[in-house]
Amino acid sequence: MTRFRIILAIAALVAIVAGVVWIRHGGETAGAAKVTAKANVSHAAGVTEARADERAAAAVTQSIAERTVRIDAKTDAYVQATIEDLHNALADVPPAAPGAALPAAPVDRVRDSLNAGIARANRAGHDAGTASGAGED
């Protein structure tokens, strides 16, 4: 009888250990599935947000590129106009008599135009700096 009780106790112990292992394995599997599902949802949300940010950044980049092209075109036109003004001012200088000193070029108009352009650039730079908060700590 004692031997039968020992075998029965060992069998019961083996059954309990097997039950615990089986329950633990089932719990781990279910827990892993839940964690994987949550991770997939979180990852999908992160990817969606990142793609939205990427689209917004692309739109801002495109806007900056378009603005830069417009500013470059205006700058090129202004430089060409200034060169033309300088060319015209030098062409307006009357020829000097032989042996006489060269007359001064009529550059007042060109100087005034350049000063006005510098003043516009300074105002535009100041306005842009104020609007963007540049230089403020």
C-alpha cells in the first residue's frame, strides 16, 4: 500500500506539473498574441503619423522651393535692371574733347536707384526677421 500511495503521489505531482506547464504555455501564447497585436497597432499608427509628417514636410519644401524660384527671378530682374542702368549712365557720358579731362558720369540716377534697392532689401529683411522671430532668444 505504501508503494501504491507513493506511485499515486508521484502521478499526482506529475499531473500537477504538467497542468502548470500547459497553463503557463497557453498564457504565454495568449500574452504574446496580445502584445504582438498591440505592437502592430502601435506601429501602424506610428507609420501613419510619419507618413502624414512626410507629406507635410514635402508640401513645405515645395512651397519654399517655389518661393525661392520667385525670389531668384526677382533678384535676376533687379540685377539686370541695375546693369542696364549702369550701362545707360555710362553711355550718356558725352565724349571728352581731346586733351581735356573726362567728364563725370551722370550717376546720380544710378546711385539713387541703388540706394532705393538697398533700402527695400533692408526693409524686407527686417520684416522677414520680425515675422519669423529670427534673432530673438
